[in-house]
Amino acid sequence: MLSSNEWRTRTVEDGVVRCPSCNSLNVTMGACAVGAYTIYQKYVCEGCGYEFQAMFGLIGCVPGSNNEGNDT
Ligand SMILES: [Zn+2]
């Protein structure tokens, strides 16, 4: 079983989500819960049945595509 930090590092390096328990790529996305500054994405591993959530945090903002002519 990977720790949260190990799983995060591997996910960022590989660019794909793997099961932290059995390392399978065969994971299914479930419900997504949106908080004030965090988003939790549920996954279920089809290989071993392990359920886990990926946690995403607020890191900044970028302009939208509708801002032309809005210079201040
Ligand atoms: Zn698994």
C-alpha cells in the first residue's frame, strides 16, 4: 500500500492514476465532492476493489477566455 505522498509522487510522474493498493491502472472514477478549497475525486479499483479518493487543493487562479478589453 502506497502512502499518500508516495501515491501523489507516482501519479504526477506517471500522469495516470493507479490503485495505491495493488498498483492497477484499472480504476474507475466515481463521485466528485467539491469543498471550499479542495476537491475529492473518488476512485474504485476494479482489480482489488479498493476504494480511495484523490484530493486536489487550491493552487491559484488563471484568467478566463472572456476578458478582452477589460484592462484596468
Ligand atoms: Zn487495486
